[in-house]
Amino acid sequence: MNLVENKWFKLIGSYVFVTLGTLLLALSLNIFLEPNTIAPGGVTGFAVVMKKLFGIEVYIMNLAINVPLFIVGVMVLGKVFGAKTLYATITLSVFLKMLPHTNATNDILLASIFGGVLAGIGIGLVFKAGGTTGGTDLAGAILNKFFPRFSIAKLMMSIDICVVIFAGLVSKKIEISLYSILTLYISVKVIDQILEGMGYAKSFFIISQKPDEIGMTIIKELNRGVTVFKGKGMYTGSNKDILYCVVNRAQIVKLKKLVYKIDKKAFVIVNDANEVLGEGFKRINMQ
């Protein structure tokens, strides 16, 4: 019974995230992007341009394109996008209709930045819940079936670029296209932050003449696991033990000091680890 309840709780929670995400996306469009004709790609960006041209409301155009696109997607791709995508499409249009239409700022740069941030958070939440807002990603997947030589990512980018250029042509201002590109870039970066997490960790590769001492000290003092890879120096031809370790942000400086306290000649490579799943970090939950 607990498993059933837990399943329903997660399902309801995912739809709450989709609802909140579409709410934020609609808010971004209504108060930042649409009043300034900023069209950061996708169906919603195209809808913004259509309103500028013909006065068709964004929520109507969103439904008019996404619902048929969803139907075609089901026919061509199967039910891979699921009910959450259809739900996100409908709720987005509802929020676009219900929320106030006003210009939060006359500064187009601020509108581009904050519109991109808000849209990125909204779309990120929808993606996090396992849905999509339809539009570019669905269109890209459909086109990929007919043009397999082009990847979905390239097709999505092509569609977004066309929308951005279209916005500049309609407004007769190249600045609009440039601000639209800025908004698109910001929203993509924010989406990555939402999906990968804000708490960056760092991964360390450590090459030292004292691998055992360094490894055991990391385990004891930092309570982090250490993996040993076997390597060979191309120049010297000697075998080397390469230590690999992942630590959280608070332990980065501690690990550096620990390594160089033991071996001042140690060779250390530090990389970003945007998302770390497993013991000591984020729990793995793919349900």
C-alpha cells in the first residue's frame, strides 16, 4: 500500500511542478518578453511574433500550433512525450490567458535578462517533472524522423534561429533579434542549472609519488571515497597510480591543502562535476 501511495504522491508532485513551471513561463512571456517583442525561439517565440504581426493572442497561437504538433508527434513518434506534455501545453495557454498582460520594464535589456531567467526556471521545472512544453523539442524530434542526417539538437537550433531572425524582421530592428538570442542563451543556461543542480561539486585527478598516503588521508579527514586508476607516463615510461575523488564545494580548498601538505610536487587536475549522484551526494531516484 505504501508503494502505491508513494507512486501517486510522486505523480501528483510531478504535475505540481509542471503547473508551477508553466505559470512562471507564462509570467515571463506576459510581463517581459511579449510586450517587448522578444522571441527567444520555439512556438511561444513564434506566437509573440504573430501577435506583433496580426494581433493573434499568444495563448491561442500556442494551442493552435502545439496541439496539432502533439497529435503528429504521437502518430510519428508514438506516446513518448506522454500526457504531461499535453497538460503543459494546455496549462501554459490557460495561464497566458489568465495572467495580467503588462510591461514590467521599458528597459529591453532588463526584460531580456529577467524574461530569460524566469522562462528558464519555468521550462526547467517542467523538464524536471518529466514533461516538455511541446514546441521546438517536439518539432525537432518529428523532423529527425524524416531527416535522420540532422540531429534533433541541430534541428531545434535551426528552428530557434529562424524564429529569432523572424522577430528581427517583423520589428524591423536587428536589436530585437540580438536581445532574443540573449534571452534564449540565458534561459538555456538556467534550464541546465535546474536540471543539474546549483550545488556544484569538483572532481580531482591527483598524480603523486605518495598515492597511498594521500588516498587514506582523504578518506579519513574528508570522509570521501577515492578511486585508483593505473596509468603510465609516456615520457618516463614509469607506472603511476592516479587518484580520482569528488568533493563538495566546501571541501575544495581543504583537499588542495591536504594534497600539497603531503606532496608539494603532486600534479592535480580539478574539473567541474555539475551533477553527482550516489553515496555522500544526491540520492539516485529515477522513478
